[in-house]
Amino acid sequence: MYRSFFILIFLSQIPFLALAQYEESVCDSLYMEWSNPVGFADYPRPEIVGGIKSLYSNLVYPESAISEGLEESAMVWILISKKGTPKCIRFIKLENEVFKGSIISAIEKQKFKPLIIRNSPIDASLVIPFNFKLK
């Protein structure tokens, strides 16, 4: 059985806010603000260090999903810190919870290049779809 992953990166539309540390309620507020964007489509975003192939290499198809023949098309919102690490992860779309751990693990292992505005790194977000397909 062959496994393939299709990962694409979509750019988010969250306004840029630089906060020292996020609590869950702040992450939820930022996510809610992103989900109702007004005029933020043309802003630059953080980048994946090593490109999408680097994130792809961290992704593992869950064994339980393979044995059950499950596939998934998930969409994940990630807030990237000014240090280039993921601060908040929210699932916009996820049908099978079995894939959640694998996606979070891949994101947490990944390095990101933070967004630079006026020569200073800031916190910013991006949205990444993950597609798990069995062949």
C-alpha cells in the first residue's frame, strides 16, 4: 500500500500582533480574528525553513489510520512566533481525530522563518492544508 501526502501552503489573513506570550484564550481570539478577515490578504507571511518538502518529511501517516483505511483532508491555522516556532495551532478542518497527533508533531518539529516588518521579527500566521491519501 502506498502512502502519499499532499501539503500545500495557503497564506493567512490575520493582522500582525506582537505579544510576548499567548494563553489559550488569546490564541482563540487571534484565530477568531483570522477567521473573519477584512483587508489582510496582501500581507507577507512567515516561511517554512527548507520549504514544504521539509514539513512533508516530518509527517507520518498514523498506523491506525492505515489499518482502518482512513484518509484525511485537514486544514490547520498556525501562529508562528517571532522566534520562528509555532505558538498556536488550530484545526480549521479535521474529520478524523486519529490524524491530529501526526499533524501537530510535524508542525512542532518544523522550523519557520518569522515575518520581518521594519527590520524586526513579529508573530504572524499561516494556513496549511494536509491531505492523507492511501493508494
